[in-house]
Amino acid sequence: MDVARGEMVEKELDAMIERRSRKRGPDEESELWWASVERFDARRREANRQAWTSFHEEQAERHRRTLEDLIRHHETQAERLCEEGNAA
């Protein structure tokens, strides 16, 4: 009994979907498709923007650490050379 009821509901849904599909003209389908494409593209652009933002922020931090290390190294070398010059 439940199976028969489920099949009847499924047939009614299929019929409703087909009626709606026939009512929609080719221009409307095209508009809906383009709207879907635009939403997809907007989501993709936003995801890319966020990914590039993270990349640049992280890259800036990596460069900052590297440059600070280089500065310390050269300052240490300069101090060592000055001390050697004063000792002589």
C-alpha cells in the first residue's frame, strides 16, 4: 500500500515538473542559465581573492622573518669585524 502511494506521488511530481518545464520559454532558460553562471563566477572570484590575500599576507610574513634574520647576521658580522679591528 505504501509503495503504491509513493509511486503515485512520484508520478504527480514528475507531471508537475514537466508542466513547469514546458511553460518556461527558451529565453527564460537562457536567462536562468546565465544567472547561474554569474553566481558561480562570483563565488569563484571571491574564493580566488581570499586565497590570494592569504598567500600575500603569509608571503609578506615569510619575507619579514628572512630579512630580519639577514639584518641580524650582517649586524653581528659588522660588530665582530669592528671588535677585531679595535683589538689589533
